Amino acid sequence: MSLARIRLLQLTSPTLPVGAFTYSQGLEWAAEAGTVSDETSAGDWIGGLMHGALARFEGPLAAALLAAWNSDDDERVASLNDLFLASRETAELRAETEQMGYSLTRLLRDLPAFRAAPGRVERLAALDTPSYPAAWTAAASAWQIPVGEALPAYFWAWLENQVMAAIKVVPLGQSAGQRLLSRLGDDIPALADTALTLPDDAWSNFTPGLALASSQHETQYSRLFRS
């Protein structure tokens, strides 16, 4: 087990203090509306998002960010960061990535393992509003985590958070959650491969169902999550 892989486990741990557990990314509204009501429909919703915007937009963008950090291309980093911020279609989704990006940036500044990488603190601080993918890939680059390991782990962390949200709001049992993680996790290697090879002009963030659910969640009367 390399030190880089240990750092990767740290980056994907649910204990990473960035507030990911407070967000459902529209899933809470989907449950309120009855679109998600059991294990099967939860798997359909989460799997649809994972195969869609995660594999065809956020994943490729994260891979490109990691490459830009590695090659010291700060102009490319800033451009990709701005693109991700612009792709957030609702106030909640925008606030989510800004808050998580801010929290991770602040955490990294306090970690000797990140500060030890030459210039990383200053380069990350140069982003006025770091998105979560920008801050996450800055850490992955500083800790020399290969993209072939970083990207599947990024997908897994997203999936785990969505399943944890489903367990709370549907609600589902813990065993159902583990079945979802096992079934949907099987798709991650192929989806990560897709994300790594997708050209920029084929990236797509077209997820109208997510945008509508997120918009409705902003005025949902009773809710556990911030998105």
C-alpha cells in the first residue's frame, strides 16, 4: 500500500470535514415527490445521474483538472473551475460546490502533507471561488495520486454519499444501501474509463430531472438536506 493510496483513502473518507453528508443533490425532493420510493427506484435515480452527468461531465472535468494541476497549467485550472461553477443550474447546487470547495481548501491549508508540496497552497489560493472538484484534484495532484486511481475513487465517494442520503430520506435499510453500493459500484470502472477518454466537446451536463428536483427542493417545506 503506497502513501499516495493512503492519501486517496483520506480524500474519499466520509469523515472528510467538507459537509458532503448535508447534501442530497435533489434526491430528497425526488423522494418527497414519490419518484424515489424504494430500493429499485433509488438505484434508478442514482444510477441515472452516475451514468449521465457524473460520467459525462463532472468526471471528465475532474480528470482534466488533475492533468492541469500536474502540468502547472493554472490558466487551464481556472478555466475548468469556472466551467464547473457555471454548470451548476440551481442556487443550491452552486452553493454546495462552493461551500465544499471552500471547506476543503481551508482544510488543505492546515495539512502539513499538502503544505509540503511546493506552491500548492498558493496555486489553490489563486482561485477566487474554488469548486469542490478543483480543490479535490489539487490535493490528488499534490499527493501524486494517479488519475486511474483518483477518478474511480471520486466516483465512489459521490455514490456513497448518494446512497447514504437515500437511506435517510426514502428511507432504506442498511442492507439495501449495501446492495445499491455493490450493484452500482460495479459500473464505476467502466464509467471512469469513459470519463478519461471523453473529448472536451463531448462533455454533457444535460440532467433536466436533477435541475427540476433541485429547484423544487429550494422551497421544500420539510427537509433534512441542504440540496
